[in-house]
Amino acid sequence: MLSGLNVKIEKGSYTAILGHNGCGKSTLAKLLCGILLPTEGNVSVAGMDTANEENAFEIRKRCGMVFQNPDNQLVASVVEEDIAFAPENLGLARDEIRRRVDEALATVDMSDYARHATHKLSGGQKQRIAIAGVLAMGPDCIIFDEATAMLDPTGRKEIVAAMKRLNKEMGMTVVTITHYMNEAVEADRIIVMNQGEIIADGTPEEIFSQVEVLHSVSLDVPQVTELMFLLEQDGFPLPRGILHAMDAADELEKFIGEQKNERA
Amino acid sequence: MLKDVTFGQYFPGNSLLHRTDPRIKIILLIEYLVLVLVAESLPAVALSLCFTAFLIAVSGVRFGILIKSVKPLIFVLAFTAVINLFFTKGESEPLLEWKFITVYSEGVRTAVTMLIRLLSMVLGSGILISFTTSPLELTDAIERLLKPLKAIKVPVHEFAMMMSIALRFIPTLIEETNKIISAQKARCADFESGNIIKRLKALVPILIPLFVSAIRRAEELADAMECRCYRGGEGRTKLKVMKTRPTDFVFLASVTLFTVAIFFVNMIEFSEVIAFCADIF
């Protein structure tokens, strides 16, 4: 599936992996937390080789994963019992489990739902519970494997906000696998994959400056970036790699101002 | 289509039975089943009925729910009663003789006791276990009660885990089944007409997608569980610890006494009770 991959994800970074279906991004995620083992080469997490069976538990403890389908990762019928699953597996004392459950629930802003039935929650809420379930394990890194793909726009916003908070406020390493450009924009670094290979790697500005490259692997760019790109193609001297609507507005304002000055 | 299933449903509440230790409740259920099956003479059956009424009273489960839980079994109950009524041979004069049908007084009695027994069993197990115990509490209790079996290599933890996951996925799979039914209906599948074989055949396009998706779900869930450091029951702790309160033991003791009492009451025949009463007056 994957070939010629050489990636290093820094501690405390926020990385997005982009690519369309079947390009190997989920495989990469599963390799990262040791569910899949590489047939060639090696993957190491915090200096531990995933191929070594003895490290498996320690790696999983440090590297949590949130999956795509919220229904298929909730183990228990009641919210707090589900979140307690990971700390229970770690064999922690009851008080410590209680503390971690409450803390994780507060982090995802779901404290009021502790005693609710999991199947009655909305998609976004279920996914937040899944995040809390991973947080309760106390990982250094969380991988989101298309965690927003099955959610409605509101749910998606909630999850992206949670990811940002985990990274910026709690200093957690976040890796998000997605095909929503607007999510990738939030990251500090973007890795673009196609057919099992990395074709681009850099900051969002760098990546989205290469509109042709993204289009060649049938990926979109954010709407604003696309607009600026089309204007540039039509001969307007505008910069590339604009990601936010306000930046675009500023650039256009500047450009129009210059035009006026020239005429005057 | 699947809305009326009350089996395995939990109705949250705060009644005496809700607060009873689930382990005690399982033992109570066993005692209760023994009690119902043992009660044979009329006084004993009457006594066991009183006990069922007592359970209903302390469970705080609404009457409508009880009726709903018995509803799907009406056919089975009626069938058993009728068979017992017509096919029990008695020694006394038949009560009714018409063509090939003969009804003896023993037949009436067996039919009635059978009906009461079955009803009590359905209601009792519902009240004691499923309606008043959350699924997780229940599986936890089973795991703890069966713990001694670990010594002879029975996979108690795995069994309990499987059960709690199965219970967790019941609502999810019901929802999914309804979706599949709608999808197949949208493609003109017909589930309601034709004879029984035709209708059973119509279920195939529902069951196959359901199984496929259930297996896919299972695979994903296994990955998710591994990711959350699951490695079997070894070294696992629990968020909730079960506590048996003194009232639970009082409850248990009184039910045990009651069961023993039933054994003795069983020996008294109804006719003897009448004779006894006649003696007094």
C-alpha cells in the first residue's frame, strides 16, 4: 500500500494528512499507533519500535486514535462507563479512574451527559465521547482517522474546535486525517498523499500555493484559495497560498487601492 | 416493527429493586424460578402469585410495561393452556364430554397452574433482572458471581464482555435494521404479503446487509478496543464497585424463607384447607 514513506511527526505539532479515498492515509494512521505492522521498514513511536510486541501496550497508551464511525468505537451503553474503559484497562485505582473520567468529560464539554445512554447522543456528541475516551487514557498524541467524515457541519465544527484546543491548550500532538480542506487549514503542517506516496509536505500556505499539484491528484483547495488562484490565472498579480477570507479581502483591498493610485 | 420489544430493556428508576445489589438479584431470580416451578398445590400457587404481586409492587415498573412484555407471548400461553386442558387425563368423572373432547377437572387445574407459572416466570425475570438492572450492572454481576469458575479455565471475563457489547449494540442494530427495511422498501421490496415462505424469503435482503454490517462493525470495534489498551480481563480495574447493603441480605433471607415455606405449603392440599376451615366453624 505505502512506499517510500519517510515522515517524522514532532511532539506537540498539529499535522493534517490529506488525500482522497484509497490513497493510504488510513493505513498510515494504523501504522502510527501499531494496529498494523509494516511489512518493510519500521515505525517508531517515542523511540519504541511498533514491530516489537513488548512495546505494543506502551505505544497504545501514548498514542490514542479516534475512528470514523462514532457508533463502532463506543464500548459501553452509558457515557461515563465508556470513558472509563481505557483507564480500567490500564488497571488504575478507582479514584484515579473517576478523576480521569470527570476531567476528560470536562475537556470535551460533556460533563452534563455523564449518565446518559450513548446511543441517544448525536453524532458530534458521540464523537466527543470517543475523544474523551481516548483522553482518559492519558496519551501524548491523538490520531483522528477521518473523525469528522460522518458528521453534520455542526458536529464537524465541534470536533475541529476540540482538536485545536487539545493541541494549543494542552500541548497534545494531533494528527488528523481528512479530506475536508477547511480542517486541514487549521493545522500547522499538511502532508498530501497520493497512491501510497507523499507528494507534498509543508505549512498550509506552502501546500495551498501549489494549487496545480493538488488538482492533479483531484483534491480541492479551500474556496478562498481557489478564488485567488483563478484571479491570478486571469492575470491579476495576487499572491498565492491565501487561506482565510479576511486575508483575501485584505489582499484585494490592497490591490484595488494600488490600481486607483496608478490611475490617479 | 421492532418498537414493541421490551425484552432486555432497562427502565431507570429508584425503587427498592433498582437499588438492590445485582448479584443478589440474580440469586433472587434463581430462587424465584425454583419457587414458581415447585408450587403445585393450589395454596402454594396462590402464595407464589402473592409473591409475584409483591415484586411488581416493589419494582415500581409501570403496569403498561408489564402488559407489553407479556403481549408477544399470548399465543404460547394460550396454546399451552389449551393443550393442558384437553390432554390431561383424570380419574374422576369428566367435566365435559363432546365428541372427541373430554375435559377433566385435573385438566382445568393443570391448565390454570401452567398459565400462572409461565406468566410469573416471564414477569418475574423481567422485573427482577431486565427492567430494573442496567445491562452493565448485570454483566458485571454475572462476571463476579461466576468468578470462581475461572479456576477451571472458564473464560468468565470474555463472556461478560461479549454480553455487555451485545447489549450495547442492540439499539444500534435495531436502528440499522429499520434503515435497511426502509431502503429495501424504497426499492419496492414487499414484506407484508404472500404466504409464510414468501415472507420469510423477503427477510433475506434485510438479514444479509445486517450481518455484513455487523461483522464490519465488530472489526472496527475490535481495533478501537485495542487502541484503548484492551488486553483481556487481566489486570483490569473497575470504575464501579458493587456494594451489598444490609437490606439486600434481609431481602434475600426473606425470599429464601418464602421459598422454603412454599415447599411445605405444597404438601397441603386445597381440600384439606377447606376441611380445616370447616372444622373450625
